[in-house]
Amino acid sequence: EKDSRFVAVISEHFSGSLIEKISTKECADLIRKYTDQGKDRTAVTIRSYLVDCFNEAPAEGWIPRGSNPAEITRVKRPSTKRERLSLQDFNTLLDSADGWMRTAMLLGIVTGQRVIDIAAMEYSHVKKGFLHVQQIKTGARIMIPTQISVIGYSLEKVIKLSRFVVGAKYIVHQNRKSARSMPGAAISERTISNTFSRMV
């Protein structure tokens, strides 16, 4: 629902415009509509959506590579304080997630591991009923039983549901082709974190 709302806002703003003709000023004008109202968080999200949309355009031949008009726009990022999500809030976000993001979220809540470790998890790390994790930050080695279950999802089920691309190395992997990666490619810690921040 949140995604469709932002897509509708962008579509309405650029209604009747050819994608190759859209300028940085037009992108900045849309972002400014929200900063002028004090809605800095929404402005950040709108800019992020614009950048993502124009990053996909070169792959379709609509604009030359490297000509993303939204990339050089600026928006003040709102200061945020870390807050713990309630289980209800988490489930609401999970319902709106799909593909690799849903996998990453489920791995996070079931294993309790850091984003950097979730991004590094490989199918080959699952051995004899355990997911073997060497934490990148601490160096600690842990074994998580695949039968462990949280909110109705066992780790075994999460791993099974994550297999979008045959032969993928990483549990959290790209499930479709994009301008920057192919199906099966690893998803970086930064991409996971940024995508989650946009959802909250």
C-alpha cells in the first residue's frame, strides 16, 4: 500500500512527461513539495524511489546509463532515534515485503543476527540441521538449529522459501534482474539496511 501511494505521487507529478525529458529540476520540485511541508522523511523516501526508478530506465533503453536526473538532487535527512519495533509493527512491515527483503527480515527475527551477518549467509553454511555463522563484527562462531521457530516460521522454512534462483550462493539474493545486478546476486548489507529504513 505504501509503495503504491508513492508510485501514484510520482506518476501524477510527471503525468504526460517523456522519461528521457524529465529534468533534475522537476525531480527537485517534487521533493520540495514535501520538505516545504516539513515532511522530510517522506521527501527522503520520494527521492529514493525516484533514484531507483531512473536506475532501472537504462536497462530498458529509455535513458543513457549515468544520466539519472534524480541522483544529484539533495534532501536533508531527518535525524532519527533507534526504536525497537513492536511485533505488531514488524508483522505489518513483513506483510508489505516480498522477495529478498522478506527473506532478510525473517532471517533477522528468527536468527537474531546482525544485518552484516545476514547478508553473508550462504546455503553451504547449513550443515546437519544447523546454520553455521561466523559473526563478522566479533569473529564468534555460532550454530543455529534450523528447527528454531519464531512467529510461525522455522529457520528451515525461511531458507526453503528463500530459494528464488536455482544455484544462488547466498540465502539473501536478488530474485529478479535489475539495472545493477542479475538474479542470484548477493544483496549487500547497505542495500538491506536502506530498504528496511525506507519501509519503516
